[in-house]
Amino acid sequence: MDQETLIKYLGFGRSTLKRKIAANERLSQSESERVLGVTQLIVEVHRMVDESGETEAFDAAAWIGRWLRTPVPALKNRSPGEFLDTAIGQRHVFQIIRQMQSGAYV
């Protein structure tokens, strides 16, 4: 996923983020939690693939990047990325990932 799309999904203001980077400022707690949530999604997908035993040539981060842009029926055909800007939305996306592992229709 390109940087601009990720910034948009996380609900970061582009100019605010650039200013923080230039000033070497830390992200706020809320911003940090959003970034951590995406990281946890990648880790969860990687764990699921590891459990399946089919890990060769699988890039969890790349898969998540594509999947976050794909409309999902369980989200009323909205993309999962649209839900990354809040903790509640991220938990909902995480739940969908887990349902996929169990074979539940999403």
C-alpha cells in the first residue's frame, strides 16, 4: 500500500504528519494506537499463514495492503481500510480477519 493511502486510512493529516516528522515529534497516543493496530493486523495474518503451514513466499504486509483496499461484504461492501481510523473500527477489521481464518463467510 502506498504511503498516501495508509495516511488517509489512519486518519492522519498529511501536513501534521510531515510537521511531526520534520520536528522529530512523537505521535499522539491515539495516532500511535492506530499505527499499532495496523501492525497487529499484519502480525495476525502472518500468524494465520504460519499455522496453515503454507508460509513460503507469502508477504503478510503486502496481502494486508491489498485486502484493506478491497470491498468486503461483511462491511457492506466498504473496504476494511476505511475502518482503520478508530480503535473500534480496527477491532471490527481484526474480527473479520479472524472469521476468515475460521472459514466464516465475510
